Amino acid sequence: MSTKAKEDDFILKFESIIPSFSPNRQRALRRSLNGKTSTWLNVLPLQNYHFDLSPLQFRDGLAIRYLRDPPCLPPKCDGCGTALTLQHALDCKKGGLVIQRHNEIRDCIGDIASQVWTHVIKEPVVREADVKNADGGLRLDLGIRGVWQPQVEALFDVKVVDTDAPSHLTRSPEAILESGAKEKKRVYEQAVVERRGNFTPIVLSVDGLLHREAEHFLKRMAANLAHKWEKPYSQTCGYVRARLAFAIIRATSLCLRGSRVKWRSGLGMDDGAPLNSIL
């Protein structure tokens, strides 16, 4: 049987089975089939390339991919006391885990970009804060020179979206990512243009589905890596996708397993004042 015939046979079986699942799980299964989110399942778990996961991280990745309950979750969120479901863990902003998820994905993209371009900076300031006018300024996630035009700064801002959140279920995942990209452009694009730069939103879902502009940027990185390393484009594209996919899984697993209660030091000596009574 040819490869095309095998694919057609698989699609027929998939379409015959999928009606037996709930609408939400059907949505997740179709996204996993069509959204290019399977790269991490097809590579060797090599630690040197950050392609390794702990057993729980691997199970969490599968649970998010197929919208199932992750194993061994605590019964309650330690941040707000709500029952800890998959959906709550992905969206709860208590304790800063959502911010850590964003930062780990940003840092992964920046690390890959630094292998391609020499000028990569984190959190570039596009507009300085103005206290008198109550303007907090604008700061983006990454600045990379020469991505789209030689010697021109390209600015990027990352947004991670849970496309299966209850408020998003009436729209397709692609439409949700498109809305996120438009919102980023509304906030940042004009300020970046005024600084003679280019702005690109990097919007992606918690299971690795990429907005079309983020997809274009990843392909750009892969093409430049292929030229630099003298490797086939298919290999470097697979490398870039895998690096990002593993970073997304680790960052998302942190939202499920991490503590939302900050650790407190028991020393009670932030400024050295107790030394007078101790010594």
C-alpha cells in the first residue's frame, strides 16, 4: 500500500471513530491531527538538544494534546483553593506560573534565534515610561536584528493561549490565535514602526498550535540555520519545531505541577537590622 493510500485509510478510520467522543475532545483531536503539533513524539529524547522530558511531563503533554485529565494532580489549587482541573491549572494566574510559562517559551525562541542572528536582545524597550503622563511605556519580549530586512530591528512579543478555555469554545483555534495576533498588533505595532522596526506577534496555543505569522518566523529561522549549518531545510525545520515543542510542554507542565504559593525564607533578615540584637 502506498503512503497516500495509508493516509487516506487513516483518515477514513479517524472520521469513523471521532463521533464517539465529546465535542470538546473532537476539537482537540482534530487540532492534534491538522495542527503540526506532533513533532515532539517523533524525535529521540536527547538531553543535549533539550529533547528530554520527565515521565510526568510526557504524560502531561499527552493529556493536554488529547484533552484528558493529567495523572496525579492535587485535588485543589494551592493558589486559590479551587478544584484543580486541567483547564483551571492552565489558566490560573495565581503564583505567576502563567508568566513563567510565557518566559520559558520566550527564552527558548531567543536561544534558537541566537544560533542564527548575532544581535538578539531580551525585553527591548520600545517606548520609555512617562510618569507625569501615567504612561508605563512599552516593552516587548525579543528584539532581533536582520530577520526580515538587513540591519533592521525585528521586534517580537509572545502570547500563549488556551484555545480550549470555556470562553473560546465557540470559535475555531485558528480564529482565536488570529484574534490574539491582532490584539498584539493593536498594542505594539505603531510604536515599533515609529522606531523604524518591524513587529511580529508570536501567538501559540498551550499544545503547540502556531499562528501563521509565528509559523512564518519559525520557517525563517530554519531556513537561515540550514544555510549556516549546510544542512537540509527539512532537518533544521524539524529541529526548530522540536525545540519549541519541548519548551511548550515543559512550560505548560509547570502550570500543572508547580506551586502557586511563594516560598518564604525563615531567616527574617532582609536588611540586616536583627544583627544588632544577635551580636
